[in-house]
Amino acid sequence: MAKMGTEIVEVLITGGKATAGPPLGPAIGPLGINVMKVVKEINEKTKAYEGMNVPVKIIVNTDDKTFKIEVGIPPTSALIKKELNLEKGSSEPKHNIVGNLTMEQAVKIAKMKMDSMLSYTLKNATKEVIGTCVSLGVTVDGKDPKEVIKLIEKGEYDEYFKE
């Protein structure tokens, strides 16, 4: 009996907008699986990330033509921009503030990213998200992100991190 064949195709898709055209169609078409089924499943799994680039992995069993889809999480900066409906970050983050993230929003993004972060706690993951705000020109709770990180370290926002 032949060993089962597996092909892994990795693509970057705009959330909820996968199509049978490139980059997807040409990459998975030759593997003999139903391209439209793949497209439909990817769009269902990525619709929460509409307008954002999402890493998607399609794992295809080339013997029985089944597939599994794994959706990655967009970069933290993209999640912050989506949360604030920003087109892009500030070109001068120290001087030009383009938005304000609430602590609730920072914690929400940290929870989404937790699995792919180096942080072991929600508190540290949230500090990572807030650190990203520095380079985007985004304040947190109306304050400089670096100041908010210091306040978190002092325990001022602990009520947000109760598990």
C-alpha cells in the first residue's frame, strides 16, 4: 500500500475574500480537490478578519482528496488598525497620534494573539499589543503607550487580567 501523500499550501488571503483565482486556484487546482469548497471554507473561517491579510494553510491529503484548513492570525498591528478603523499607522508616531485604543480593546487583541505570542500571561500579551501601539502612533486610554505599560507593571490595570 502506498504511503499517504500530503501537500501543504500556504497563502496570504484577504479575510473573507478568497477566490478560485490566484494565488489560491493555481496552487491547489493541480492537487485535484474541489477549489470552490476550499474557497468557501476559507471565507467562512476568515470573515472576522475582513480587509486584513490572513495567513492560511491548506493541508491536502492527495490520496483521498480531503483537505484541512488552518487560519493564522493577522499581525498585531493589523488587528489594532482594524479595531480603530485606521487605514494605516502614523508616519510620525511620536508627534502625530492617529487613534486611541481602550484597555478593553488591547486585552481583546491580546486574547486573539495569545497563541502566537511569546507571552505566557494575558498581562504580558496585552503589554506586547500596547508596545505595538507605540510604532503606530496610537495612544492607549488616552495616554502614551509606554506610560500605560508602566502603569500595568505597577498593577493599575490588574482588573483586566483576572483569568
